[in-house]
Amino acid sequence: MLAVTTRLAAHPAEEAAARLLTVADGTGAVVAVAVQTPPRKWIVVDAPVAAIAAVVDLVHAAGWDVPGVFGDADAAGAFAARWRACAGVTVRSGRRQVRYVLDRVAWRPLPRGHCRPATAAEGATLVAWTRAFAADVGDDADADEAVAYVVAALDAGLLVVWDDGGPAAMVRLAPGTPHLWRLALVYAPPERRRRGYTGALVAACCDARLAAGARWCTLSTERANRPANALYRRVGFRPAGDTIDWLFTP
């Protein structure tokens, strides 16, 4: 959510379409927040069930679109249950992930090669890898948006690869706040796996961000992906909670 709101603050034109809600208790203290940048899913954070219900009731009364919800497992689950009751939709669970945070790199694998920014000449390869990543995690939206996603990341200098005779793994960097950077789209093609490339790339990117002044790096991975979870813990990430997507259809 901080990443979304930071981006909105930097790009006011996008803010006009955004929906940002807060719920306050009887003392005026904010107890829940929710954000949507249409047509994407709503994002909610951990909050009392009654506060999540207030968000859903307002969204339903406003007639806003709700393709799904993403957030901490309890809050997103409460939103999904309330929306099903209000709107009579079919609800199905999507990606279940563990959110990790790191403030110090504990382990740096050293395979052959080196870390470097991706180049525009590698765009076709990176698009293919992005589509493959989306297929691996069952995220059709990511696959459909692969070209625009890669082009935007290349233009912003946010795609990084591990090079061993050419790209061997990739990661996308995303500035969340001045003190936090998010790593996403960590991927190596099947023929390049189990050689230490992704671990080395993640460690190198975190080292660079922390050295440049960030306090934390964060990433998420599928709860069922045991090798990735083990790898990130070895690099120095620690679990910070579970997240889940809930998807809605009429």
C-alpha cells in the first residue's frame, strides 16, 4: 500500500482515478485503510473485522467495481466474505504468499557472472520470461501486461539481470518509499536454475539498495514454493506476514 500511495503522490494524474478510504473509531483514530487504483484489486491492511465491514459497505453503496481484494490474510478474507454477502458474487482464492523483509544481507552466493542493468536489446527475452513467470504463478493479468510492464521497467532502469554469458536471471526493482525498496519478478528460466543465479542477484540488489540509503528491502513469494522460501531466508529475509488474493466473479 505504501508503494501505491507513494507512486500516486509522484504522479498526480493517476491520483484522480484512485480510491483511498480510511475508517476511524469513536476517538477519531484511523483503524483501517483501503486503496484501489481501478481496474486493479482493492488493497486492505490488517484491521478489525468491523472496520473492514465498514469499508465493504461503503464500496457497495457507492457502486464501485470490485474485481478482487489483496492484503493480509485476515483482512482480505474478511473483505471477501463481506463482499460475497453484499454482492452475491462467486469468490475464489488466488495467490497465497509470504511477505518478507530484509535489513541486512546475511548470505551472498557467488556463482559465475555478475549483476548489471538489463538492456533494451534484451527486451524480447525479458518479456518471454515475464510471461513464463506469470504462467508459473497462475497470474493471467501479469501475462497480458508483460510487454508494457517490461518496457516501463526498462525505461525506468528498474530491471536487473545476472549475466553469465548473457542474461541468466532477472529481478524488477520497485521503489516503495524513500526507505524501502521492493523486489519483484525474481525469475530464472528452467535451464538456468539451481546454479545460484537468483540468490546472487537478489543479494546484490539488496546490497546496492541498502548501501544507497534504504533501510529495508521486501519481496513476496508463493507460500507453496519451498525452494524460494528457503533461498530468501538464507539471503537474510525474515517473514513479515501472509497475504492472499481473493478474486470475484458475478
